[in-house]
Amino acid sequence: MPLATQNYPSRGQTSVQELYQTEIGKLFLKRVSERNHEECQIDVSSGTLAEREFWAYCLAKQIGLFVPQVWFLDTFTTVQTWLDYPDGHIYKTSTGIMDLEARNIFDCVLFDWVTGQVDRHDANYLYDLKGCNVIPVDSAHSFLKYEGSMPDYLHLYEIKYTDKLNRKIKSNVFDKLFGLSEKKLKETVPLRNDHEWNALVDRVKKAESAPSIENLINLYRSKK
Ligand SMILES: Nc1ncnc2c1ncn2[C@@H]1O[C@H](COP(=O)(O)OP(=O)(O)O)[C@@H](O)[C@H]1O
Ligand SMILES: [Mg+2]
């Protein structure tokens, strides 16, 4: 049963967005167009936005970061579980700046850094109020050959938790990510473009010596 097919939930650019009520809960279908790729200057032959969103999900799953489950339907289409949490934009607008939790933020930044995420604005993450957790969604703008940009929630964390920035974080996500062989990484994120693959390997290498949120911020700011 389609719940909404027009103008909801449409904050971004994806040309088709449909929300379905199914026996296994709400599912969100997205279909990107050629135009979506042109506008974002993404070469479809290297990986469509749908493929990139699916690869990002596969990597998150591999390293144990919680994100909605994504299914790849065809080159331009994904379906994912719809989680009933507000996104960061809605939360900030209605309530204010969220409380954030160091390990969750560290894990999300690690994921966003390594995947080279360029689009983590406040409507591209959900906020679980109870666990004070950020949940990345819409990770389609990833694995490009350039470095990502600083996620919105990281700006919030940096301002609110200045005294916690340089703490070394113990994280299973970190351990799992750096326990991945290059072969396993390639199986999980099968990039076809060599520049994109080399950029991914380079970002992983840089993150390995970044055990605190401050270290990760410095990667974005290109400091040692
Ligand atoms: N899996 C999900 N669960 C709950 N809300 C979601 C989910 N994915 C996206 N949303 C919400 O829908 C909005 C639009 O989806 P998004 O994937 O960002 O597509 P686009 O940016 O192309 O419109 C998001 O800003 C967010 O509010
Ligand atoms: Mg979006």
C-alpha cells in the first residue's frame, strides 16, 4: 500500500520517492534519474547513486554501524526500511540541538570520512532521541574521488562537547573497519573506477591513525 507518493518525503532531489506500508513495516523506495546524476556530476558508468547508496549500506553492515537496511532493486532503484525517527533538520527546528553520544558520533564520522560522504546535511541523518544516536540515511553521495565534507552532526558535536573532542574512543566499528582486508573491502564496495578505489583506500589509511573525534575533524581540515 503506497502511503505517500508526492512531495513527501521530499527534501532532496531524488526523482521518485514512494513510501509503502507492507507486512514487514514501512519501506521507502527511491528511483534516481539520469538528471540527478548530471546535476551531481556523477558518471553513471562508475556507479549510480542507487549503487553508491547500496554499497554504503553494505559497508555499514560489514563494520557494524546501524543504518536502515537497503535492498538494491535495479541500477537506479533502492528500497530501504523506513525508521520512525525525525531527521536532524526536523529535530533542530522543532526542539533544538540534540544531545550526542561520543562513540556513536565517532562511528558515524568514521563511516562518513571513509566513504567520502559529501552530502551529510541535517536532513540526511535521523536522530534517535532515546539512545541519543545519529543514524545516517541517504548515503548515496559517496565513494567519489574527492574527500568528503564535514557532516552537520559533527559541527554540532564540536561546538557542544569541546572538552570531549580529544578523547581516544574505543569502538567496535573502528576495530572491524581496520580488520577488513583490501580484498573484503573490494567485495563490499566493488568500485569500478580506479581513481575512486584509490581514494577509498587512501581515506581508510588516513583514518587508521585517527582514534579520536578531534583527529577525524583534523582529517577534514587536512591537518596532520
Ligand atoms: N530510512 C529512512 N527512515 C526514515 N526516514 C528517512 C529514511 N530515509 C530518508 N528519510 C527521510 O526522508 C527524507 C528524504 O530522503 P532521502 O533519502 O534523503 O532522499 P532525497 O534527499 O533524495 O530526497 C530524508 O531527509 C529523511 O527525512
Ligand atoms: Mg537526502
